[in-house]
Amino acid sequence: MARQFIFKDTETGRELVLPVTPGSYDVEHGRKAAGITMQESGDVNLPGPAVLLDTELTCLLPAQGYPFNQPGAGTNPWVYLEQLEKWSDAGTVLRFVVSGAPVNAAVLLDPIRYREQDGTGDLYCTIPLRGYRALAVETTESRQTGNGARTVEAEPERAETYTVAAGDTLSAICRRFYGDASLYGRLAAANGIANPNLIHPGQVLRLPAREELPAAAPSRSQQVAAATGTSYDSAQKKWKIQLSKEEAMGF
């Protein structure tokens, strides 16, 4: 008995057996070597990924009851063609099976080509098969290299006070206890620290609740900018910049 060429939609259970066994088929299997160039060794080949099925079937969809038709095959070629086109249009993943052979692969159908050529009503059909591989998420964690999966950032710690240790900064302390390093100016204001960049080991900081932190004190540059006055001397055609007496004495 001639081999059967079967397409099956595993989601719906719909199955199509080609009415006439194609005259031939070809299948490629294995891994395709990947060539790379090494600085010291020159060109080398390494095992690449497994190849996917990439072939075409040329078959007859008969309009007549030929003796070489598969048993029970229909003689309306458009019924077969319509189903193949529907699967191709929908991008349906099919199982392609050849009876009596170790061929059972997941495939997609590229656009179907067909023609009439002898006035019999038979269709000569070309079915391009493209192997299907489901995409999978790959992890980058490797114990050999020491790389680890990115950890979820921990919740901020809770405390009422904190004793400054060597190497601490207010921004790091705010990140640790409030989850937001940008609050360092407000924490400085809560502790009466004029310069947020100057803290020392052993200093005890109060850690109010986030909503109780006062507004950050203006920086020195902001204070100077606010105390700076400008005026235009039309006689000399010059701008004059004047600090307030208090700010001028501070420099």
C-alpha cells in the first residue's frame, strides 16, 4: 500500500490525507555547524542549532477516480485545496506525518501554489512546509560564571533611629530606610544638618516616617541665588550684581 501523507490539526483534531501519494519527499535532520574565526586558531566549526524542516511537496489533487488514488479519496480537488489554504492563512501549527516512515514533525504551511494544465480538472499543488519550533524563555543564570538571576529589591527597613557607620551617606541611608535616595535633603533637614554631604561615624540620626519628613532646606547655591539682586546701569550700560549684606559677609 502506498504511503499516506497526513496533515493533522492537533487543536481541533481535523485531519487531511493527500488523495494521491506524492512521487517523492525529502527531509533534512541534524545540526548545522556554525563557523567562527579564532584569532590564534583560524576558522573552526562548532555544533550549531538543530535544523528545522524546510521542504516542499508536489502532489496531485485529482478530479477523477484514478486507480492510484488513496482508498476513499474524494474527487473534488477544491475541497482539499480549501482546507490547506485555511491552515496556511491562519498560521495553524500542524503535525506532518508520513505513514510507515519516521516522519512526524510540527510544521507551518507557507502559501500554497496550484495550477491546472491538462483540462481534466485535476489540480497540481505545491505545499511548502516550514518546521515549527515553540519559543521558550531562556535564563541567563550560570553557576560556572557566577552570574545570578536578578533579585527583587527588598522592602525598606523600618527603624526610628540610625547610627552612622563609616562610608555611609545620607542618600544611601534614605535608600535603605525609605526606598528613595532622593530624600536625603529632607532627612538632613529633619536632623538639623546644614550640609547633607557632611555626616560622621557615630552620629545618631532620627528617622521620622516618610510623610513626616520636612521639606529640604535650600542649598547654599539656592540661598545665594535668592539673595542676589541685579540692576542695570543705563549710563554705564552694565548690569550690576549685588549680594545682600548677610550673604556677602558669609563669603
